[in-house]
Amino acid sequence: METFNDMSAVNAQEKKFFFCDTTLRDGEQVKGVHYTPQQKLEIASLLAKAGVESIDAGFAATSSEERLAIKMICEADLGMRIMSMCRVVKNDVDHAISCGVNGVILFIPGSDIHIKAKFGENVLEERRKLLDNAVSCIKYAKDKGLFVEFGIEDSSRTEDSVLFEMLAEAEAEGADILGTTDTVGCMTPEKIYTKTRYLTERLHSPVGVHCHNDLGLATANTIAGIMAGAGYVSPTVSGIGERAGNASLEEVIMIMNTIYHNGAEKYDTRQLCRLVKLVEDYSGIKHSPLKPITGENAFTHESGIHIDGMLKNTDTYEFFSPDIVGRQRKYVLGKHIGKSAVWHILRQNSFDLTVDEAAEFWSSVRNNETLGEIYDENSIIMLYKDFKGV
């Protein structure tokens, strides 16, 4: 069996996978977050515009408001598969059908920990009951013409052989895709790779990975899953979700796009920052300015050495251009600003001077500045005018 160490030899450009984004379901399982049906429709519409193939639109059995939101999304005809999360209960499936979804996501727990805590000490007997219910529900959903994802909660702490047997039984009953979940975020990339590879070598249907971020590894684990042959992945916009969140949709897209050159034609990355801003506005969850790709500082340069390099060649301190994700770079005037940045600012404001002249001016300013002096563009222009006696 191929191991994690062989990942570098994998032709990542040929890895075929799709997204089943779960921003509208898992991304709403956050304290204080509640999307209105209209907000959910707007988020779903922008996900479709970005090229996301499938979404988990919500838990239809939850409430009439949840069903209204899912129904609105289905009726919008967005050109992507609309799924609803369901327990292995036929009534849940009926609620999903009433909304007009294309498919359902059925799930049961897999690990001994979950089964003992929720159903009883006899793990083998309780697991068998759960699987029997699942098989019956899969058949019911398929008979209704639905696309079926069958997933195992807490897959990470379920023995590989047990996990395989459960998924294989679901596959034999007609489940279209098979989901694994790192429910408590306890996996590492090499473990996800090995576990996913074990399953993809033995099952015929696409195997998916849904990774939580409790240890900060959700995005890395998702990439490892793709490398191991995962047919689909289930992140959220900005990684929003239960506890510490999930894998970040925009990070997964950009890693696959810029490093592995996979998905550049499939996804409109220019929509990513708009998508993140929309979810941030509607969720009320503000993200760190240091957040990769979409954070306020992601394309902001302050160091004089960095700005000097950027003015000569933007590749020096940017791995990809900000316009790819709908952003613009910024040069910030902090205490580390150098002569190149000063020259650039003055030239942009119609002052004709050389870099050496800018250096002479800036050296004079620095020799006479007060402790803790902060500069902005206007202050530099005024100081230059004073320096030149204008």
C-alpha cells in the first residue's frame, strides 16, 4: 500500500475530486450564528458562482425555517447538487424530499466511544442495529430517486477494518458516495492519508473526507485526503463551524490550484474574497487579519526590504497575485519603511526624483524624527515638500 511518504510522487494534477461545501449546515453550528433563509440563498448562489459542485444546504428535519431555506435554494436552480443532512430515519428523508433536494447525507456513528455513549455498552449489537437502519434508509432514499451520501461519524477513531465493512455494506445497498469524518480533529496528514488510501483501494464509490480543525490541521488533512484518492471533500467558507471549525474552502481551492495546478479551470477564485466577506457579514464572525488568502494583511507589505523587493518583482514576497482571489496588494507605511517605498510613494504623487534623492530625504527625516513617529502617505508628502522648501 502506498504510504504518506509517497505523496510527492503522486501526480496531483490528475486527482479528481469535488466539493460538498457545508457552510450552511456545519458552518451554522457556531454560537451566535443564525442565517436567515435569504442569507442562505445568497451564500449558496455565490458558492455556485465560484464553481462549487455540491452543498450540504442544512438539516431539513430541524425546523420549518430550515426547510424554507433549503426549498428556496433548490428552487433557485443554481446548477449544483443540493443535499440535506438526515439521520437514518425515514421521516428525516421525507422532510428533505419536501424541500426538493437532489440528495441526502445519511450518517451513523462508527467508533466504540460514540456507540457506547449514545446507545449502550454492547457495541457489536448496537452497531449492527445502526447499520440495519442505515441500509433500510439508503434503500428508501434510492427508491425515492435521491442521490445518497452515507457517512460515518468519528471515522478517525473507528478501526479501519470496521469502517471499511460499514461503508462496504452501504455501498452494496446503493449509496453513491461514502463519507469519513474526523469529528474531533484528532488526525494528522499522514494518518488521514493512510486511512483514506486504505478505503479507496478497497471501495469502488468515491470516498470523502470532512475534517475538523481542533488541532489546526483540517486544511492539511483535507489535502492529504485528496492525495490519497478522496473523491470529494467537505470544507466550509473560512473554516467556520463547530468548536474550532473545519477545513477552509478557500485554502483548499488555492492550495490545489497554485501548488498542485489542479482545479484552475473548475473554480472561479476571484469569488473567494467576496464569499468570505459575505459569510463574515452574515455570521458576525470576524476573522484574524493574518488569515491566509482572505485576511486583511494577506497582501499587505510593510517592511522596507520587502517593499523594495516587491517594487522590483512581486514574486519576491508573494506566492500568487492578489487579483487571482479578487484582492489588491497594499504597501503600509510603518516604522520599517525604506527608501524604495518612499521613492515609490513620491513618484506616484507626481514628484520627479531618483532613488538616491529619496534616500537622502528619508535619511534626513529619520535623523530628526521623534520617538514612536508614525508616517502615512500624506505626512511623507508634506515632509518632502518641507525638505525641498516647497
